[in-house]
Amino acid sequence: MTWGFFTVTHIVTLLLAVATIFILHYALRGRSHKTQTAVLFPLSLLGIASITFNLLAWGNPWENLPLHLCAFNAFTLPLVVLKSNKTFGNVLLLWCLGALAALVLNNETADAELFSWTFFFYYFPHVMEFAIPIVLVSLGRVKKDPKCILSSVALTMGIYTCVHFINLGLNSFFAAHNILAPNGELVFANYMYSLAPNNPLSELLIRIAGQYWHMYLALPILVVYLLLVYIPEIIHYFKNRKKAPV
């Protein structure tokens, strides 16, 4: 049985990804900080396990370097589980949206067998990168702060810009040295999909704005998402401001 793209199986796995948030929250609510960490930390390492698997399994490490957004999520998540850093905890609230998008727009792995290592090392790491940042907030280990909205977006776009130029540099190197992938084609670096689409949405955005710039068309979506995430804190801030003595 293959995973599929918006098949019944795919939709069920998406529902399970959302359910993971509630399962982890209610399983760990009221538990000690040590117990929460003992459960969440091993789960947070699945992203690093996925990076290792992709580097070794496909015989093409150049196209599987840890330069996608979910790789940055994978390296940051265990640190936040251990240290509960507010700044990076808030950044993960943005990056977990990318993990969810990878689960929804799964067309690159839709043909994977449901009980294969390919599916395991794609699905479960992305589920944890989506669920754990939200659970850290729900358990009170990371405090949401609207002041982090700007820094979260700026850091994300800064990383995207750096990765874009890494893509250009790598592809120049591959072309100059004729470095080929196992399928015989020239290796092509497209980390964070700055150069070419990997799903219908990014294909549409690239048609509108072109390489690199297409991701800026998604900025309004990111800002609206973050405003929705921080609505309770924003309302609380303005209520307190009105009550403050002049």
C-alpha cells in the first residue's frame, strides 16, 4: 500500500499528525519537567535520524544535505526541548508550519510504501517537527511572545536567502566538475526550493515571481498565520495597555 496524495490513507495520516499534539499534551500534562524531557527529547531526534538516513540511503548526498527548512527545524528542536529557549521556541512555531506543509504537500514521497523506511523517515520526523513545538507551548515550557514575530520571519528569510546562494554556488560547482546523480543526470541543488518547484503551490508562485523571489509571495501567509497564533497574547497586551495608568 502506497501513501498517496490526498488519498484516504494520506488524509488519515494527516489526522494522526494533528492527534499527536493532543496525545503528547495529555500524556505529559502534569508530569515533571524531567519526565516530559525524557519523552520529548528522543522524539525530537527523529529529524536528525531522517537527515542521516537521507544522506546514506540514496547514494546522492549532494542532493540530501541538511539545508531544507525541516533540517534547521530538526537541529533546533532537540535544543529547545532541553533548554526551553523562548526565542528559538517561538521560531519553531513558524517552522512547524513548514513541517505540516511537507506532510500535506507530500507529492515527492506519495509513492512510498506505507511500511517502508522511506515513509518512516519522512512521515514521523515531520510529525514531530510539527507537533512538539506546539506541545512545548501547551505544556508551558515555551512562552509565546508576539515580539518574536519579526525576528522569526527575519531569521527564516535570512536562512532562505543564504541557502539560495548556496544552491547557486553548488550548482555552478556541479556543472563545472560534471558531478552526476545515480540516475546519470547532473546533480541539482534546490534546497528550500528556491530554484524550482516541488509542489503545485510553489510552481504557481515561481510562475508569478520567478526563482528566489517567489517565496516572498508567501510572506503574507506567514504573517497572517503568526498573528492567528499570537492572538491571545496580542489581545492580552492591549487590554493591559488600556488598564495602565496614564
